[in-house]
Amino acid sequence: MDAASLAVRLGYRRHRVSDALSAVLIVVSLVLSLGLPAVHAQASTISSADATTLVPGIPLATPVTIHPRLISAYAALLAAAMLSLLYLYRGRSFVVYWIGSWLLVAAGLGIVARSYSDPTLSSVLTGLALLFTVAAAGLMRLSIESFPQHSVRWNGRRITAMSAAALWFLVAPFAVPLSTVVLSGTLATAGLLAWSGVGYLQLARQARSAGALVIGIGLTLIASSHLFASVMSLFVNFGSGQRLSAVTVITTLFIALGMHILVFEDMTDELRLANRRLAGANEEVRRLAITDALTGCHNRRFFDEVERRELERHRRYGTALSVVFIDVNHFKRLNDTLGHDRGDAVLWIIGNLLKGQVRQSDYAIRWGGDEFLLLLSCGVEEAQTKATNLKAAFEQERIGAGLPAYLGISVGVAPVSPEEGLRASIREADSQMYGDKISESGV
């Protein structure tokens, strides 16, 4: 992407930049304040003399304590930042729910990444971390409900459930054993993640989405691991500081990848739909440009487009081609006496009759005013028969519509010669039509 395109994109979406980055900066500050003290260096217990003995001239490296939860918190924060950048290009509500879910996960992991000397404070913060984890799973469920552009209603049931969860995880550590609070949080998270995973798997089946499939499988696996941990905690005391499962970490990375894939799939689907709509709109514009609005027949613009093509086909394959020229007798008189509305009705009747006479390879064209042209893929004899049938059909329509007896149509038929072209044949058919007009009405 060049600098000009980037400037246009950011200029168009600058109101989203502050919204996306402000939330990231808030949680960056939260995680740094809570988790940064947990990373510390442990001084080496080996004396310098021993170090010199082991590797002369080269001091031993200082061992560093690694906290998996803190690293995972930063990874979740990075995932939220990446999704925030995607939100600049895809301002959908499900992306906002994803960002919020990752931010809550980062905050929860940042809280439990360090140990606390005060048992009461440790219990309260553990409950808060569990609340963040359950809320993150709930936002994941809201993301599938809002995909792709559905609005999620915050009804009383959801607000009540959120309030009850907040009250339980913030107050329960003072009333019940912490293991019970941890078990309830793990089960609630597992249930919400499994519910979300089923939703994404259904979306993957309906939309054939690879991103939704990856997210659905990942959420289902994490829900299964949480459920397994809950069952095992009944028999083995994991404690509140259990280690992060490597499977969970890897699965979470795949979920983040699936989110990006789903966003790009959603963008691709919308572009594909927009292209289909644009193609349909272009086709409709073209149809209107080559169609006479009153009669529904083709117009002169269309004839100019197909003239060379039809003549070339006639020359190459030797197919028969004829033209029939039609003109309405005493049309001006009809307009002057009965009004232009009746005149338009007559033109509409003729247009319907002409469209009924043509096949898929033929064309009915309004040449101008009360003149029409049939371009037929047949010999002159068959064209003459169609012209005669057309005059008889119009006479029946005239009688049925109660139109004056002086109203009629004159026709002229001429074959198309590859050497002379269509224009010469039209002039010949026009001359034949004028002769038919004189012979029938004396005009």
C-alpha cells in the first residue's frame, strides 16, 4: 500500500483510531502495573571464584524466572492490538467483542501472574481474574451472535446474569473456600466457550468458513480442557496457581489466527456480494440504455451495437436474414383526436405484438416515433408470412381496444444481402412499407 492510500484510509477512519488505540493503551497500563513486578531476575548463588573455575574469563549467565501467565497476558494484549488495527478496516461489532475478550483475558492473566503476600488480597484478585475470564468467554459468545452485522440486545436477563457473576466472584472469596470459587469460574468459562464454539462450528458449516471452523474447534478444545481441569480438581488439589496448559496456549494462538481469517473472509464475502450487485446494476443500466421504455422493444442504440455482429454472422455462416419495417397508419391523426395517451397505448400494443413474433435469435426494435423494425433470422418468405400475421393480429387488437377503423399498420419486407449490408435492406423494406401504405390507405 502506498503512502497516499494509507493516508486516505486513515483519514477516512480516524474517528476509529482513537477508539481502538485508547482501549489498548488502558489495558497496557493495567497489565504493566499488575504484571511487570512479577518478572524479576534471581541472583546467581555461584560465587565468582567458582565461576572462574568453571569457565575462566566468562561469567555465568544470570538465571531469569519466566512467568508463563505474564507472557500469555502480553500475547493476549498483542492479539487485541492486532484486532484493533483490523477494526480500522472492518468496523463490525463482532470485532469489538473479540477485542474486549482478549483485553479481559490479558487483564485476568496479568492479575494472577504474580503472587501476593496478603491472603485476603490474593483471594479477591483471584476472584476478579475469574470474573474477567468468564466475561471474556461471554463476549466470545456475543461475537458469534453479532456476526456479521446483527445487533445484540442487552436485555434484562443478560444484565442480571452479569451482575450476579460480578457479585459472586467479588464477594464469594470472603464467604466460601477459594477452590470453590475457582471451580465455579472454570465451569462457567467452559460452558460459555463450548456454547461459543458450537456457534462458530454452525457458522462454519453454513458459510463454509475456514476461520469460523478454526475458532470453533479451538474454543471447543479449550472448553474441554477447562472441564477436564474442573473434574480433576475434585480429586487432585491444583490450587489457584495451576500452570497454564501448553495445549491451551497453542489452541489460543490458533483461535487468534482464525479470527483474522474470519475477518478477511467476511471482507471477501462482502466484496463478492458488492461485485455481484455492481454487475447486476451495470446489466440493468445497459438494459435500460438499449431498451425503449414505452414499448419494451430494443432501441436504435441496440441496433447500432448488433448491426455489425449480425451481419458478420450472416456472412460467416450463410444464415438467412431478413428485415421487416412497420409503420402505424394515421398515427398523428390518432394523437390529435384522441390524445397522446391513446397513441402511447397503441405503441405499447404494437411492441407486445412484435415481441411475440420474434424468437431468441430475432430482434424487435423501435426505430423511431411510430416506426418499428424486425430483424429476423429467416428467409424473405417466412418474414413475409410473419408480417402478414402481424397485420392481422394488430387488426384484432384494434377492434378489441375500440380504436378507430382508420388505424392500421403498413409493413415492408426485404432480404439482407451480405454485400450491401443492413442499411440498404432497411431502405428497401422502408420503400416496400411505403408502397403497402399507399395501396391500403391511400395516404
